[in-house]
Amino acid sequence: MGHSSVSALPEPELFKQMIQEVLDLPKPAYKSRFLVHVGKKMYFIWAQDVAFFHSKAGLTYLVTRDGGQRYLVDESLNELEKALDPAIFHRISRNTIVQIEALDVISPFENGRLKIGIGAAKGELLVVSRERVSGFKNWINQ
């Protein structure tokens, strides 16, 4: 009869120490607020108040959930994508990142894409690109 090789668990104290080391690992620090300029004044917009980020003509805009106010931000979408919590924000196309709590409705759109309804979009068409549909569905089903 063959012997299966089963690894023994470490001693309880060593096991506790290993668990604690994993828990003590630094957590990624995601961006929680954004500095926006309005005239000569600067304001903070908290991440939970963002509906989506949109890039157009080389400029990146933050759009708020309440009222759809649009503010220019200094970061590119690529920089934002790295700095935002992926459990809360998702890039749906090369020019848009959405916030999960801002989504109102999702519906099929032409060529296998999805259309997203966000009240703050004010008539703006937000579409999940065909290449990103699978990742988007996985993200919203977490």
C-alpha cells in the first residue's frame, strides 16, 4: 500500500505566530479623497461620494453621486485605477471608471457590451467595453 505524504500542521504557537504575521502585513492604502479646484478654492471629495471618473480630450473628470457635479482632477485614469480600491471602483472602458454604489441599472447594449445607468451621468452614455464585460460581471457579483 502506498503512503500519501501529508504535511503536518505546525505547532499551535508557531501556527498562531504565522497567522499574526499575515495579519500584520501592510494593507494597500487606497485613495479615500480627491482634491478638486473650483476657482481659487480647493475642496475634498470623498471616494464614497464619487459616481465615476471620465476622461475626455486628455482631461480627467470626477463626477459626484449627488447632483452629478463635474470636477477636473489631476490624475489620469491609469493612475486612478492603481490608486482606487478595486472592490469599490472598476474600469469599464478606456475612458471610464465607475463606483459600485453609484450604479442604478445595467442593461444589454449593442455588440455584446453593457450600458450602465448612473443617475449622476445626466444623459451621458456609459458603456462597458466588450473586452471588459466578463471582468465587470465578476466585479459586481463579488
